[in-house]
Amino acid sequence: MAALTEDEELSLNAVAKRAGVGVGTVYRHFPTPEALVLAAYEHETKELVEVVPALLQRHEAPEAFRLWVTEHLAQYMTTKRGLARALQAAGSDDHAGVFDEIARAVAILIAANVTAGAIRADVEPRTVLRALSGLIMLKTDGDRRTESVKLVDLLWQGMQAN
């Protein structure tokens, strides 16, 4: 994934070298650089969404929300900033579908927190996700965790049940 987000030009040779495999192996699975970019994007989005039930199983709903945002969504959004160039080159216009998937994950977290009495029932998943879009502005070389915690705290205050 790093080769996809760090390099200005996407090269399957660079990806193969970083992965420690031959370029033929990469081409067998991904006939074009764009196919590799789209597969990586879909894989990371799936992981982001699928971690939600596990977080809710291991943590109280408010903590699960915070961990998902600070440990998972912040990382996802920071890496997607670099991947955006590659997605544009790939001609992908599936951003709406990805937004819908992530909004469903947020809806699950919101429902758990409403049930727990931690947040208001009128909180809308898409509004929360739009508010969290500020995570994309976090610097990769900065203290992403501290900054994402500040953003979650601010948002949480607005969502809290009275």
C-alpha cells in the first residue's frame, strides 16, 4: 500500500519490489496499475467497515466509537489522501459507494451508542462522517492520534444525549 500512496507515479515494478515478489506475479493478479489501486482501495475500505463489530464486542459503545475513529478511520483517511491521485488515474468514480459503506459502519456505531444512552437519537451517520472528514487533513508525520482525539471530543460533545 505504501508504494501506492507515496510515489507520484504508480509503477507495478515498484510495487513488486516493495512486496518482494517478481513483477510477473503482480501482473498475474493485477493486469494494470489501476486494477491494483482499486483492489487496495476496496480491501482497506472493507477492513475499516468490518472492524466495527469486533470493537463493539470488546468495548463499551462510546469507547468503540472513539477507537474506530482514532485508530482506524484516521489512518484510513490519511492514507487515502495519497491514494486519491492513483484513484483518479484509475478513473474510479466509486466514491459514493465507499461513502455509503463507511456510513453504514458509522450507523452501527451510532445505534450502539444511542442504545447505551450515550448520544442523541437524532444523530445522522452521514452528518457524523462529514464532520469526521477533517481527519483527512491530519499530517502523516504529526501526532495523528492526539489530533484525532481532539476532533472526536469536539464531535462527541455535540452528539451527547442530554
